[in-house]
Amino acid sequence: MKIQRRKFLAGLGAASLSLPFLPYMQRIAGAAPSTSPIRLIVFFHEAGTLVDEWKPGAGFNLTGAVPASEALLGPLEPFKDKLVVLSGLATPTAELPTNLSGHGRSKVGLLTGEGVVGGAMEGWSNGPSVEQVYAERLGPVTPKRSVDVQIGETQVTTDTIISFSAADQPVTSREADPKALYDTLFSGLSSPTDPNAQNKLQRDLAVLGAAQENFQTFRERLGSSDRQRLDAHSGYLKDIEDRLKTNGSGGAGCQKPTLPGSVDLGNHDTTGKLFSDLVTMALACDLTRVATIAFNTTSNYQFPWTGVSIPYAGTTYGNWHDYIHDPVENQPLSDRQVKRAILRWHMEQLAYLLNALDSIPEGNGTLLDNTLVLSLSDHGDAAYHYTWDLPVILAGGAGGALKTGRHLDVPGTSNNDLLVSILNILGYDDKTFGRSEYCSGGVPGLL
């Protein structure tokens, strides 16, 4: 029997497209199949930190001289072996001439390493943010390019946006309601125990099995280059088959979550945790591999769930924004403890996310082990809108690419170099990101 090369290769594509809701078929040509894809999560929190309490103590002691129950990094103690705490990083693009506010000038370049588009005094970033670059390079491997959620301020302004798909293109499709995010991600996802889902699973496996049999039948009749393409395609199908046999959709931890009930969007503690649960399951089910969780919680908030109250509320300080921008040296020790408690709450939210990721088994480890979590803020000392001494944490293993359980003090290192290192950890060989004059090849000592 004579095989027409063009018709045969076209048939391979048709077989791929016959499998509904299997984005894995669209992997980048030539990429090695992996049963544990590497995900990227950006965890952003406004208003910086207490810079003098951020650095871990000797022996990577996360609590330092502060009681463990109050320490900023105390909530992360259970995950210290999966962390790199960074101190000394700065955002040099924030010092470029601009009319943007103290928050806007930092956010425009925080994840992009760029200034305002066209060098204007106001506007959006002149380039894409690092997580969107990663999503673009991954290609259409998942139903959602990225999942972006927002806790707190939802207005689209230069004071709230940190992500950009391209120059002058802010990511505005940020979800502020966990119920709406659930509907977007999971309303069409069947439970693995659903009989219809099981029937679909068996049909998909049958298609995969037939395709693999055809591959082996025709393989020896192909030329060398076509044989390599066929072997790569066969590897992709094997990857899909393994995932389906594990749980019909996504990996072993993929479970359709429970629809959130009534949600008080003003309770950022509850909302943040719901978003972390939904983002975690979206990664586990391979609905996306890139996510941003942004806590824009500076303005007009009181944080009653922390058990502390903003001192002199309504008089000296109208809200958290007024309070965080007052220098610590102007405040009595008791006031500093309030500031510490609220900043620590953001780290409690990060710890909740890490725990959710770490509770899902995947391969020889957990979902956290195959994820890179970048936690950072727009300021160091927020009292003065300082854009140096940024509080930065890298968490997770990124599939073994990141050496964790340590603190790196890198004074003066630019966030551009941090963004370069992020891409290096994810497997790319970039030497610059954003404005090249602020790049020196990555964060020293990180890789």
C-alpha cells in the first residue's frame, strides 16, 4: 500500500483535533513532553513591608528577633525549605521622569522592567510583563492563557494594574468575584465520577489507542525527518493518555471544586483564600499554567479579620492607606505592631496559597514543587514610596530548577535582573528583560 505523505500527516492533525477539551495536543512543536508542566504564579501585595524586619536571621530563621506569632515571615515557616527570600532588590524604572503616582510609577515597571510607553509622562508600560511573556511562549496549551484575579481595588488605573500583554496593553480581564471565576473555569468541567465523564474518558482513550497503533504501523515506512515528527507526536499522545488514566482531566489532584456560596467581596481574607483555592485547582486541572493574584488593598480598608484596628482612625489616619504612608519613626511601638499585623496578614495569604499547592500530589512531589511562585510588592518602605529594598519571595521548586531554603541579600540589584532570572528558572536563556541598561544577566547567586 502506498502512503501519501501529505495525507498521512494531515491525518495526524485530524486525530488530534478529534479529542475535545484536550489542550495538550497543541504543545509547541519540538518541546519535550512532560507529565509535570511548570507553572508560574505572581502573588502581589501592595504597600511594601517593614524593611528592618524582612531579612531572615542566621540559619534562615524566618522570625528573627520578633516573636514567631508576630513576625512578618512567620506564617511561611512550614514552607521555609521551599523558599528563597530576597532582599535589596530595586525598581530603577520607577525613577524615570513621570507624572504617575508613587504606586503607578512602581507598578508600571514592576513586572515589565519598562517605563511608560513612548517615554511619556503618563500611560501604560512600554512592554509585556514576565508572566504574560511566559504564557505567550507556552503557546495555546491550556484553555486559559492566564488567570488573573484581583482582591481589593478593581478600577482599571495606573495605580492598580501590574500586568501587561504587550506595550500599552494592560491586562484588564481581572476577576474580582470568586463565584464568577468558578463559572468561567469549572462550569464545563465534569467530575471524574460522573458517568458521562467516564464515557467520554473511555472514548478519548480509544481514540488515543487507535492513533498510537496507526503510528507504529506506518512508522517504518516514513523518512527520517517524518519519523522524528511522528515520534514527537506519539510522545505527546502518551503524555495525554497518562494524564487521562490518572484522572480523566488534568493530573492526580484535579477535582471539580465546590461552587462558592455567598461571598462578601469586602472580606479580603475570605476572598483571597477562595481565589487561591480556585487558582490552585485551575493549575491542577491544567486549565491554565499562569496566574496572578493581586492584593490591591491599600486604600480605605481597616482589616478587621486581623484582630487589630487602625489607630486614630478617623482622626490622624482615615484608613490603612494613610497609616501605611506614615513613617514608622513617627509612630509609637504599639502602632508599629498594628502595621506589622496587617503586613503579616498578606504573608498568611501567601502561606495559604503555598499550602493549597503543596497539598496536591503530582509526580514524585507536589503541585508546589512544579510551580514557581513569585511574591513581591510595589514598595520597600511604603511610607516614602521607596522602590528599593523590595520584599520578594520565590517559592516552589519549578520542577527542581530552583535551589530553595535560603536568603539572598542583593542590594542594588534591579527587578529587571529578577525578571531575567524568572525566565531562566523556567528554562529560557534570556539575558535581558525590559530596559537592557538595567540588566546584568540575572540575580547574582540565584542560579
